[in-house]
Amino acid sequence: MKKVLLATVALVPLLGAAAKDQAIHAGAMIDGNGGPPLRQVTVLVKDDRIAAIQPGFVSPPGAEIIDLSSATLMPGFIDCHVHVSARLPSRANETEYRLTHNDIDRALDAAVFLRDMVQQGFTGARDVGGGDETVAVRNAIDAGKIPGPRLLVSLEPLGPTAGHGDPRSGLDGELAHPGWENGIVDTPEQGKLRVREHKRRGADLIKMMPSGGIASTGDNPHLQLMTNDEMKAVVDTAHALGMKVAAHIYPDEAIYNAVEAGVDSVEHGSFATARTFALMKQKGTVLVPTLTVYDVFYRVAHDHPELLAPGTAPKELANDLLPKKNLPLAIKSGVKIAYGTDIGEGDHTQEFALLIENGMSPMEAIKAATSTAADLVGTASRTGTVQAGKLADLVAVAGDPLKDPSLLRHVSFVMKGGEVYRRDGMPTIEGDGAAVEAK
């Protein structure tokens, strides 16, 4: 018997051209705003939008009925920190893979990983560090050529020579590639130019790396590597072009300086102190803690250090356990926290358990992946909550995720823009187009 595929393989959603009017009977509904769930409601969907939310189970004439009466309905999840073409570090030697694959390879990998993300319940995502392949994949999703979440992309991270994002670090200095200079910023003027170049090439936002990192060769995650003037030039230019700035930062002083410069989000923020979290709260800067990536890389550094970039396994082992210890301080400070994993391939729902295990309530974790995430990525007027007028981006789990948060890792229903991409127990599409029963 052929293997059942939960992902779509054609250019159409799971159930094809569904009825334009749909009525979803939800046993419970979490709207994404953080309030208590509503019980027994009907979400009316017309075309790609939520038309209305009504109490009880109503069945308008001519509408397709979607029975989720024993499930909990929620807004579609949004992962604010992904790298769409990044393979899991346990799959291959990182340096070898980077030097033997091109942007076309990465785009094809991304298509598979993004298809899986939709199946996991993610109807939105923000790529913070790729290349031209990310723009192509985003455009293909928007055109309906491939399935995937609504995608925003930043292109190459901006940072200094020998910094976390310098592709030459750890390699023979004579090696060269035309794209390796696309993110290098060594002066404020160069920072302005890079932002404008990225805008021209199709970026939706800007990613910069003011500090060193962990998974890169030769740099120190405890040091600020961009100057304050360079950071300010990048932020001011991006904001003038209507683009947000996500900043990869670890050390406290560098986070403080980047927040003062006006970044919109701090990615990782591993070594932040109460003083810096207070400033972030004051300025509305969002934290994206990305606990998933630390778990993934810590295991590989411990079991297979030879697969990582040269010299990085000791940095992973020394630093990857710290973000979990620091998250309760961030929660206590009241800073806004948005959901992000920092992976491409793999299970993007892992972050829910990590957030909850380290201090968040299940409702807070859901809000981080819905309304707070939508606000951060700039789509709050269209996504992030179950609300009339917004896009019909919806997921459901078979039970109560507030009582059993593990359900968040097993969504049973996914709708994006009124089209059903997953519905457990209903027909799915195999490679030859035949309908079979999902298992």
C-alpha cells in the first residue's frame, strides 16, 4: 500500500477547491488575544476571510460544514525566526554541505521544509537570514505554486567582517563567492547601502548581527561587534524604507545598545539582564528567545561535534543551556515575547514545550505564536487572531491544549486563507493524485 502523505504535493490545497462559504463548528475557540476560550462557536468563512463568529453550532444554507465540535480552534501559528532552507545539523557536515550546494538546492530544500511547516500548523513565518532563494520561495508561495506559510524574508544578515554572519570565517582566505559580501557592514555608510540593496532585491525586513554568535567559527558570542553608529545607521535606514529590524544579539551591553538604536526585535537575547529587559519593555522591543535551536545544536555538539562548523562545538556546550535559565527573567520583566525556533527542517512546534517548561503558561505560549507574533512581523491587521475580517488562517487540536499542552505538537486541522491543508481523518492527496484515508 502506498504511503499516505499529510502534505500536499500538487499546486492546490489538501481538499482542492472547497466551497466558498464554510461553517466551522468549534467545540472551543482560543482567539489569540489571551482571554479564556469560548465554547461551542461557529466560525463562518467566506472566500479567504473570517466573515463572522457566532455562538452555538449554526449551519447556513449552502455552506460546507467543518465539524471540529470536539476540538479546540486557534489562529494559525507564526514562527518569527526561521531559516527556510536550513537542514538539521545532525543530517550532514555543515561546512561540506554549504560548499557543495547552491541557491537552487536550497530553494528546493526550503519548499519541502515549508510544506512540512504548514502541516505542523504554521500559516506564517519570518525568514531572518537567507539569500535570493528565500525571495523566490516566498514569491512561489504567494503565487500558489508551492504550499507554505505566508513568508516574510530578510536576505543576508548584516554584520561586520569576521562577525557571526561573515561567510569567509573558518575557510581558506583565498576562497571567494559573489554573494559573500552581501551582508558585510564595516561602516555606517556601508550599513545604509546594504539596507537599500536588500530592499531593492526584495527583502521585507532587515536582519543584523551586532554581536558574535555560537554556531560560527572564530567570533565571540559575549562581545558586541558592530559599533553603535553602524547599528543606528542600519535601523534608521530600514525604518525610513518601512522595514523592521530583527537583531541577533547575545551579550547584555550589546542588547541594550541595539534597543537604544531602535531595533524592533531581539533574537535570542541570551545574556540579557533585568536592566535591559526593562528598557525593552519601555520601548516595546520584542524578544524572540528561540529555545528550540539551542536544544537541537546542544545535542549535536555533545554527540557529533564533527558535523558542526570548525571550533563551534565547545561554544555550543558552553552557552546553549543559558537561554532556558534566562527566560523566567524575561517573563517576569513583562517584555513582549514572540515565538521563534531558528530552524528550517524539523519540528517547529518544539518551542511550545520549551516555553512552557521554562516559565510560560500554555495560553501565554499560544499568544506568543499568534497575536504577539503577528504584531511583531507586521501582519496583525490580517492575521494572529480569530476575528471577523481577518484572513481565515486557523488550526485545531483534538482536545484542550490549556490542560494538555502536548496537543500543540499534534495539530489535526490547518486552514490557510480559507483553504484546508490538513484535516485528519479526511482524504489526503498522494503523489499520483489519488484520494485516500488519512491515518
